[in-house]
Amino acid sequence: MTSEVRVAVAYHGGRGHTARLAEAVEAGVKAVEGVLADPIDVGRIAAEDWFRLDDADAIVFGAPTYMGTASAAFHVFAEASSRRWFTARWTGKLAAGFTNSGAKAGDKSSTLSYFATLAAQHGMLWVGLGLRPGWNSTKGGPGDLNRLGFHLGAAAQSNLDEKPAAMHESDLATAEHLGGRVARYALQFALGRERMP
């Protein structure tokens, strides 16, 4: 390959739980040989960070779910990304998403759908979780990957009175799975582009 494949993880960390998920996504990306993870905290985004997003092969969006949607800080970032929309700068990139809330359902599907819509508006290609729901039979349990049963992206649940260190290991493993999945597809896309005439 002529250049390294890069997956940006563009997230807002909220109280720290979603930042832990972002770290798990990064770990999944880094586990794929030939792919670099590039974390960007959109709550403190700088001018050079936008260029890092522009140069990435894929962008994984992440934010906590507050009141049925992504956090306000993520919405500010999404609105500011309209400059990229005008120039179609992110068209053709891969995209994915992850979120966390206090409740097991917690309207996280709304946040993941919001991320998917944002990606579609930018002309990006969405990568789903690619896992069947876990913990949905008597043979399953809370340690299953995708224990909460989401498909659009990685979803986690954190008790409101617990710190990020107490996050459920299966939720972190599910986020790591997502990072690896996006990285593998980004690598395939990059190799395919090199072979195109």
C-alpha cells in the first residue's frame, strides 16, 4: 500500500463513559495490521483536527445519548461539519457509530440513527455492528457481545451512579469489535482503490 489507512474516532466523552468506549473502538482499530487509529475529541476540536478527519479513510462517530439524541457538544460538531458537506470532502468515506446511556434501551437507537443520517448527508458509507443480539436466550448472558441487541452501532449502558471504570466489559468488547470491523473494511476499500484503473 502506498499510504497508511487511518480510522478517525470523532467522539464527545460526556462524563467519561463514552470516552472509554472510544478507547475500546481505538483498540479494535489498532488490532488490525496496517490501520492507524486517530482519536479526536469533538468537544475540543481544533482547526488541524478537521484536516485529520478529511484525511481519514473512515470516521467513527461517538457520543453519549442525552434526552434521546447525541450530546449538545456533538451536535455543535455535526453542524460545523457542514463546511465539509459543501465541498463533499467526506463523500465515499466509511462511517460508523457508538453511544452510551444510563438505561439499557435509553433511546440509543435515536442517537445511532442520527449518526447514520449525518453520514448519509455527507455521502459516507455506513458500517453496522455486524453482530447478532446477545443475551436473548436462556443460554446467553450479560457477558455476550452486543448484550443490548443493537445493530446500527455499538451501544453501552452505564449505571448513573457508577464511574467509567465500572463499565460493563461486554459493552467495551462490543465497541472493540466495531473498531476492528471498520478497520478491516477501511483496509479493503483502500486496497480496492489502489487496484482501480
